[in-house]
Amino acid sequence: MNRLLFSIVVFAFVFTGCSKDYYLNSDFKKISANHQILAIVPVEMVLTGQMPEDMDDSDIEALEEAESKAFQKSLYNQIHWSPSKSKHLKVDFQSVEKTNEILDEHEISIRRSWKMTAEELAELLEVDAVVKVQVEKQRYMSDIASMGISIGKRIIDILTRYRSVVVGNELSKTSDINSNCSIVNGKDGSILWSMKATSSTDWQRPSFEVIDRLNRQLAKDMPYRAE
């Protein structure tokens, strides 16, 4: 999917703002009855908008991949730590470390995994379904060093010089974040559940806090919880 088409799809999902509405397959219980383990695959990241002038394409790609890992790990944590509904999960989620290790063993890069089908990923990871997330960050200007993600010092140095931008007496946003999360059946690629979440960052709400908050929204209404 090219970037223009991806942007159109993302905005089609997020135009209603921070709605908690989600899609649930009418046959979800039947299809997922025998599901035992799911995997959260690397998050597909697209950074758009006004980027720092001294960031080249390779810097942006490196940042997208670092952010992919950050979102992936955050979602895994929020699914397990979310206090919402106090309901126990009826399935296991493969650890992010194991998922990425399997991909590495098969020489599948983060970017290549984005292009793989749910069926291909599920078979490779030996899981029943996969959680796929697409995220677009518009006008990203904050750094992610505090998240413990390993990226080049050059990128961190660039990003720390581009925080929120003062317009008149007002502090502008550093980024808008639009995400769409789907659980996809490993056998036939059918979408079992999907949900959108949106937010923005500024100097008082750094990126890592917003990432956790977005994933907390997604985790709260994710199925596979005991009734």
C-alpha cells in the first residue's frame, strides 16, 4: 500500500476523533473459539508533515522503525496491565521479544513484516491470529530517547532541537497521531476486530505518554476477555 493510499485509509478511520467505537466480526465467538495465542506484529509507522530539515530519508526510516518497536511493546504492556473491566484474558499473547526474534531468525525486517499477510505471519509465528496496527504521525517533532528505544545519536540530536513550535503566544502541537488496530484471523485473513484511536502531542504531553494512552484505549476494548 503506497503512502498516499495508506493516508486516505487512516483518515477514513479517524475522522470522528477519539471515538471508542470499534468493529467486531459477527462470527467472532465462533471463529475465535479455539484461539489460544496471538502475536502483536511490528507496527506499521508512517511519519508525515514538516520534518526537521537535516533529517534525510534514512533518518526518517530509522525513526519509523524505532517508533514501530515502541508502539508494539507499549500495546503488549497495556493489554496485560489494563485495569479496565477487571477481566482476565482468555488467550495468551506471544511476547514481543519472541515475535521479533522469530522474524529476525527468518531474516524478515520490520519493514518487510508490514507487507506480509496475516496468514503468512500467523503461520511463521505459530499463532492463531495477529494484531496489526497502522499509525500515522503528522508533523512529528519530539524525541523518543526517554522511551529507551535505541536509535542513532544523530537522530536524537536532530529531534531534541525540534520541540513544540511557538506561534504568537500559543504553543503548537508537536504531532498528531492516528492509529488503527486490527485483530486478523490467521487461517483466512478475516478481520475479527478493529478500532481507531487518535491523539496529539505537545511539550506537556510527550510522545511516549501519548503512545501509552492510545494503546490503553485499544487494550480496553480488545476482545478475548472473560465475560
